[in-house]
Amino acid sequence: MEKPPHMCILSKLTKEEGNRSCADCGARQPRWASVNLGVLICMGCSGIHRSLGVHISKVRSVTLDNFRLEEVEQLERIGNIRANAFWEANLPGRGEKPGPHTGRDVLQNFIRDKYERQKFIAGKQLCVRQVGPDKGSTSTAVPCADLMSSTWEGFLGRLRTTPKWPVGAFQTCFQLLSRHHANVVP
């Protein structure tokens, strides 16, 4: 049986420079993906991602599971480099993060800090550049907020700042912007 075309794209994505190592620990040849975060991860980190819950990370095996077209498109739009530029923008120290041989407790704490507690994200606003049909672009600082809608129009219409950021607000904001092909620059 022949693979669907989007599964061939997935295979190519795993070979791209930024995706050849785990988004969280740097282990070579990750064979798992967090489809909603748009990153490729190793088997060790995939277990930690599963423990975060599907409201934060939805994990699939690149080699064993079937992916929907939308999931592959999400991985293609985001990828490890873009995701880490957002989720790790403010890593303490010199931007050091756990390696593939780091103990599970340290790695789990790092991953929870990164995605659940959102300790290292770029800030409470993103710079969004949209390229118009005339190839001109505009840049706007967009505050991330508790999103009530998953449509672009609803996002723009209901965007508001709030002093308490709910878990997943930045993730939802990042995903929504990338889904609408905005160039997200932390």
C-alpha cells in the first residue's frame, strides 16, 4: 500500500536541518512529534509530553502512527527552529538546556517550564508580519490573550490583554498565527 502524499512530506520534514534533533533535549533523529506544538521530539521527551496532557501536547509516532494532513501541515509551518525561537526565547544563563543524557527529573522539569509554565517565552506580545497580496508587509506587535475563537477574524476581534495568562494561551496564539501563515517573530 502506497503512503499518502502528506506522509511523504512528514518523512522529508524529519530530515530538515532544524528537525534532525529533538526540540527539547537535542537527541539525534527524533521519531516522535507533538502535532499541536509543531515539533519533533525523541522517545524520552515524548513520554514527558504525554504526561503534560493533550491540552498542551498531542504526541504521535512518526514511524508508527498515521497523521492527518492538518497535523503534517502544522509541523511543516512551525518546526523545531521556529518553535524554539518562541518557547525558548528567554532561557536563563547562556540559553543552555538539557541534553539527551540529562536525568529524567531535570528534563521533565525543563519541559514543564517550557510548555506548561511558559517560563521562557518571548514575552506577552509577538511581532507579527503579514505579507499582503501586493507582496508588501506590515509588522504589528500583537498581545497574546485568552482566545475565545479559532478564526482569524475572531482572533483579531477578541484580542485583549489580561494580567493572568491561562495555560495554553500563548500556545493557542502561536498556533493560530502560524495556521494563518503569519511570520511570527518573538
